[in-house]
Amino acid sequence: MRHLFKLLFPLIILSLSQRCLGQNAIDTTRIYKIEINGGKVITGTIIEADSAKLVIRTSNFAKLYVPRNMVLSCIEFKAVTNVPGKFEFSGGIGFFDCINIKLKYGDRIQGSAGIGWFPGSGEGGSILLDEELFLHFARAQKSNHYKWYFNCGISEQFPKVNVNPDNEEVIQYIIFSKLGRSFRFNDRSGLNLDLGLMYGPTQGYDYYSPVHMSMHPNSNPVISEYHKSFIFPIFNISIYVRL
């Protein structure tokens, strides 16, 4: 239960923060007819709004900035069909989590919880539980799609590793950061490619040789405890679907 909560924690925090910041106040699933000074009528979705201006995306994906004091009326025209939601599901391959699935929530800023498998630690490999944050940027001119993203996160490795002389198990934590490029198939799906670095602090022990232990069977096999860290490049290729 604790690990399930840790997986969902980034999504919960992101949802609450967006509500507190008012990011859910703009409904981009509606098309409006907006009449401005001079009798001109603009039809489109309102993608940003504040006390000074409206930002409207028209049907040909042009972005218009309209001062509030020029708006005479704003009438809902119709609902936009086939609009992707804020949940995103993805599955991919890469290193260090060779096979992985993720559930994300958000738009420009996303929280993510995921699970992956790494074959290199022990018999049967290891399960990795990931918590990540994504920041998307460089929005395409003719769509709402962001072409680039930056993400960072932390991963826990199971089963626990590095059993010490007191039979205490140590969880391996990995911190990582990546830069990614997103390729859009359509409004709901696409391909993500990302590359970055991971950092892992590792705890281990130096042991006496089997010959030494055969001569001193009652002695402690551990010479000393040590800590070391490692940095490796990582990458991931995934297909995503907006739900």
C-alpha cells in the first residue's frame, strides 16, 4: 500500500497544484464566437485568459491576442469533438528500465508513475518503481502539441539489494534526468525519444577471500563497508496514447 501511494503521489500533487493555480479554469473543449470592436467576429478556442487579454486559437491554428477591452461579446458556439484528456499512458523500451509502462497526468507539466524491469540484478532481474515530473516546451505552431520536454525523477529497485552482515536489506535508489523529443502521430498518440543521465549511490562491503575464511571460520567475513556511486547514460523509446 505504501508503494502504491508513492507511485500515485506525483499525480495527486500535480492535480492539486493545477487546481490551486487555476489552470483548470479554461475549458479548451469549447469553441466560442467572440465579437470585438469594429464588428469583427472571431471563432476559436480560448487557450489563455487573464484580466488584460484573451488568447484564442482559431480553426486554422493561428494564435490571436485580443485585449479584454475590445471584446463586446463571447458566446459558446459548440463543443470540440475528439479532444484528448489529461491522462497519458505509454509503454516503451530502453536502459536502465529495459521494459517500462507509465501513467502520466497533466498538459505542459505532467506527473508520472511507472513500473519497469531491469535484467541485470540477481536472478529474474529487478522491478523498478519510478516517480517523475515532465516539463514540456516548444509548442508547435499548428497544434497544441509540445515538441520537446525535460524530465527528472527517482527510481526504486526491488527486490532489495546489498544484504549486510546484520541481514539488513538496502534499497537501491536511482536519480535520473532526461531531455526528450516528442513526435505526434495524431491528436491522441505519438512517439517519445529521450536521452539523459542517471546517478546511483551504492552501498557495498569488502569481504575476505574464501581461503582466509577457511582458515578462520569463526571470523567476520566483512573487511570494511564502503559507499560508491555511479553515473550512466540512459535512454528510452516509447509510444504514448492520450486518454
